[in-house]
Amino acid sequence: MRTAVVIGATGQIGRPTVDALVRDGWQVTAASRRGGRDRAWDDGVRAVRLDRSDDAALAAVVGDGCDLLVDMVAYDAVHARQLTDLAARVGSAVVVSSVAVYEDDRGRGFDTQGEPDGFPVYPVPVPETQRTTAAGETSYGTRKVALERELLAAGAKLPVTVLRAGAVHGPYSPLPRELYFVKRNLDGRRERVLAYRGESRFHPSSARNIAELVRLAAARPGSRVLNACDGEAPTVAEIGAAVDAVMGVSTRTTLLDGPPAGSVGRTPWSVPLPVVFDMAAAERELGYHPVVSYAESLPATVEWLTGVLGGREWRERFPLLAQVYPDLFDYPAEDAWRTA
């Protein structure tokens, strides 16, 4: 039986990935910081505790070797070298990266969005051949570029598929953008404001679709970089409507022609220009077809968010989301804007 080790197995992407590999006939060791299990996994999944910063511990989990090593949490060149040091004991690897590595032809990217005229003007859609930012240690994007380059340089001894994920969504997310609409509906807020006429598009990536890409790449080892997104990139207005449909509510939307008015109209998807990624290479090289659409994935996400929130303070339940979007639910500002 083919053997696989999944690092970050109990995370948002790791859970469906373990499930997809098991269904495809792999014997999986699920490694995570706490060594937990998902209820969907069968008894054949071996769950182990792993401190990713401990090189010896990672080597011990790989043991005498495995056919596949999947890494959900690799972040920089240091993590890349951890993997390449194990090349003699690993058949191939799949590593999750991010679309944050891309920059436009003027050097603008995710790191420059807050600067005047700093929002990137990407082609629509963005292919994997689009230029990337410089490798480094200054930001999430530069660290991911360093990770990718280190891994791809070792392709002769360790075939690695690098998957560049977009706005990842699904249960167990530490950054659940969908909470923007779910919490408003739970709070009885039936009026909303959307900047850029609700037409912003920031390409989502279902954790289940990323898991499908991992499964396909595992069956076709090679050194490559692929975008890892859903089959469609809905607008923020379409996302809101889809959440409303799942929750059975009706809402009214006011559209701003331009950017947010302070916090009013700002959502986790609010971008002035489309950020959409080309999935043709994944289709061509792996035969990829999304296993779930955005709308089809939403019921599970809404159910999970509702359960985790449970009427409690959202910042305590989702501290990373609160750090990135601190004014996500500034209801007083919205009310004041409406009455101004």
C-alpha cells in the first residue's frame, strides 16, 4: 500500500486531504501539533503529534520512508530545507503555498496594497507564469517565494508539486471570511453596504478542492507550480446572496461606487480590481475538476461557523480574523453612515 505523511493534518486543508488520500487507497500518517483526529477519518489513519520546528521529530515521523509527503504548513526556506533534507526517504511531495507570491508588471502585489496606487493590476486570470515578488523574510508572500524556490531547486532529488491557494474557505478556518455575512445574518442585520458596487472578486479556494489537487498530484509526481482555486470566482455580492440562501434570510444591499467609507462597505473580499487565477494548468497537467462549487460548499461552512460562534464574542473565537480585519462588524459606523 502507498504510504503518505500529512503535516498539518488537523487544519482546514489537512482534514479533507487525509480523507481524500485514504479514499484513494493511501495509508496515511496524520501529523499535527496536538496529534488529534477528525471524526471522518477511519481507524486506518495513524495520528501522531509533531512539533514542526523539531527536525528530528519530523524525521522520526517519516521514519524509514514514505511515498508521499504533504505539507500544509510550510512557510519559508527553513521549512523547505527540512523537506529536502528528507529527499532520500520521500518519493514525492505536495506543498501548499499561496497566491500572495504574485506581483504585477510594476512590482505591486499583496504587500503594496495599502500604499497609494499600490494595488496590483493583475491579468485576468493570473497564470502561474506571472512574475512573483522577491524571495525574503519580510512578509508572508516573500517567505512563501523563498519556500517555493528552495523546493523547486531540489526537483531532481525530490519531485514537488507546489499549490498556490487563494482565499481558502471551509470548516476549521482560522480566517473565515464568510463570517462577515453569517454573523450579520445571525445578528439580524438585514441591510448591508458593499464597496466597489459589490463587484469585487478575490478567487476562493475550497479546502476540499485543494485536497482534490493534492490527491491528483500524488498520483502524478513531478516538479511543478499550480494555482489551487475553485472553478469560479464569485463577486462579493454573489457570495453574500449565496450565504443568505443557505441561512434562509432576505437582505437589502446598498452599493458604493468606489472604495469603503472608512469601515463601512469593507469586506474580506473588497478589492478594487479583480484577483482571479487561471486553473487551466491544473486541468491540463492533473485532469483537475473541482469537486465542489462555492455555493455547494457553503452549508457546511455556515453550520460550522454558527456552531463555533455560539453567541460568543467573535474576536475570542477567531483571533486571527480579528487581527487582520479588526473593524469587520462596526455596526455603529454603519448606522451613523446611513443616517448622515
